[in-house]
Amino acid sequence: MSKKLSRREFVKSGAAAAGLAAASQTVAAAPTMITPQSVKPVVIASGNGNRYKNGGDETCVERAFRMMTSGKDVLESLIAGVEIVELDPTEAGVGYGGLPNADGVVQLDSCCMHGPKKRAGCVAAIEGVRTPAAVAHAVMEHTDHHLLVGDGAQSFARNMGFTIEDDLNTEHSRERWLEWKRRIDPSHYLDPKKRAEAGLEAGISMVREGLIDEDHFWGTINCNGVGPNGDVCGVTTTSGLSWKIPGRVGDSPILGAGLYVDNEVGAAGSTGRGEANLYGLCSFFVVEEMRRGASPKDAGMAALKRVQANTVEKRLLNSRGLPSFGLTFYVANKNGDVAGVSMYATERSKYAVCTENGAESLPLEPLFEGSWTDE
Ligand code: GLY
């Protein structure tokens, strides 16, 4: 027989139920909530994040870590970090001096995500601005949109006070473009498919011959940070695939592909062949794997295996039947645990990390031994 509750008991039990409900909400959120005490602040980036200084005395990861641990917003710190790389004329895969498209024009892509604000901004195929990551940040801060492209992105940047230049080529990037043009002679390839294949092959042969740094062929810096209070943010910026068809946009400015951030879980971003990553939206996939409990390394490896499984076209396979391109993920979870995983890695394949112990270049964990340039 059910016992009737008095009003007082009813109110008490209601309050208890409400308390339980609130508590169960807290419990439901608990697996992905990390208390600030357990956070290890960290910045992780592609290897160029601890290589280029643009004539200064700090690398990207050093600057970003210094700023965010001094109380600056995590995303603003990361963008200030990648700006060193964007402005460095000797980094031919990002920003100023990035290798140009097939017409000899430098077109840049970038995106950024702010974990706690749950906002993002991106630009694609923007010309004439050396620092596309800052423009992506302005899209996030000053518009209701996520992605601006081409002339519209440039007009927006002009209106926001960015300097617009006629040409972002350096002597190095222009010379390399002329060498590529010399190698392809389009009049021999009237079939557009063959011409595109020849264009890619000519580019890869320039990497094999050491004329282009293999990291610069697809370019890109990705940089993610977990701040002292557990805020997670990320940014990716690139000049994209060298000698691309004008207007081609890769994975870098596409949310879920070149970058994904979830403030309750972590961040992932990429460098390498954008088309392969876009097909699987791998940065989103990596973050979702971590949400299900995977470590940063296992989550990144799962994405690489997915990409390998999706690579079925003969032209994209090497003599071992494996993907004939590079693809790397830089992964951080909410605790500040990190991993850099890559389809291939050689001795010189590194990723950058900065913690309270300083900046380091650490070996990437490969899915397969060797280099994507191996025949
Ligand atoms: N991951 C850079 C690009 O494919 O454009």
C-alpha cells in the first residue's frame, strides 16, 4: 500500500529529487569535466611551431605558452604564436612566402576555434594578407559567420584594418613556382586529367630532389593549447597545397577537418594532404574518439587508419599499396595530455610542445615507417 506524503514530506522529497536531478546532471557531465587542479597547461603544434622565429628569440609554441600562462586568452595566445610562422619568409608553407598556386598567386587558408566561447572563424583562398589566422579570428569576433572566402575575405580584412599587399611571394617562392612551371609545359597535356596528374608529379619530384622541404608541399601550422584554467583553443593556418588549382581550398579552414575543438574534451588539428582529411573530417573524428575515452595517441591513430581504409584510388597508393601522401594530427585532451601522430615519420619528423618545462621537438608516432615521398 502506498503511503500518502504530507505537504512537508512532499516538499522535502521534491527538493531531494531536484537535488538528485542536479547532482545527476553534474554526474552525467563528470566524465568529460576536468577540475582546474588536474590541468597541465600545454601548447602543441606541428614541427614548424618550434623551428621558426622570424628573426626574434621565441618560437610559436614558446610565445603562445608564455602568453596564455600570463593570463592572456588561450586563442589570442595561439594566434600570436602562429603569427611568427606566418610572417617568417623562410617558412614556405604558411603565410608570407608560402608556395603559391598554379597561377603563381599565394592564396591562404586559416581557421580558429575558441573552446569556452563555442565560436569559430575561418577564411579561405584569401590573397594579400600575411596573417590569415588573425583575419579568421576577426571573422569569429566581429561577424555572425564562420567562413569568408576569396575577395569577400580580403574586403573584410581591408575593412578591419589589415594591410593588403599585391603579392605575398618571396624570391624563394617565386623561383620555385617558375621551376615547377618549367617542368610541366601544359601544351603537352591537353587532357586536363593528365595535366593535373603531371602537376602533382612535378611537385612531388621537386620534394624528392630537395627543392621543396617536404613539410612545405602541403604547408600548414596547426597549434592547439590547453590553458591553466582548462580552456581549450586551436588555430590552423596555411598556404595550402603548392601549385594548387586557383581557388582550391584544403582542410585547414574547414571546421572538423583541419581543426576541431571541444572545450570539454580537447583539440585536434592537421597538416598534410587536405583532401584525404576532408573526406573523413578527421579532427572532429579524433575529438569524438577522445570523448569516448580514447587517449590522444589512440584517437589520432584511429583517424589515420580510417584515412588509410578510405584511400583506394591507385594514383594515391605507393608501391607497398599504402597512401602516397603525408597526413599528421596534433592532439591534446582536456587534461593537457598530447600526441603527434603521422601516416609516416622519419627521424626528422617532429612535433612541437611547450609546457612549464619549456619547448621541445618530439618525434611523431608513425602508422607506417618511412616517408610519404618513398617510391
Ligand atoms: N593541409 C593543408 C592543405 O591540404 O591545404
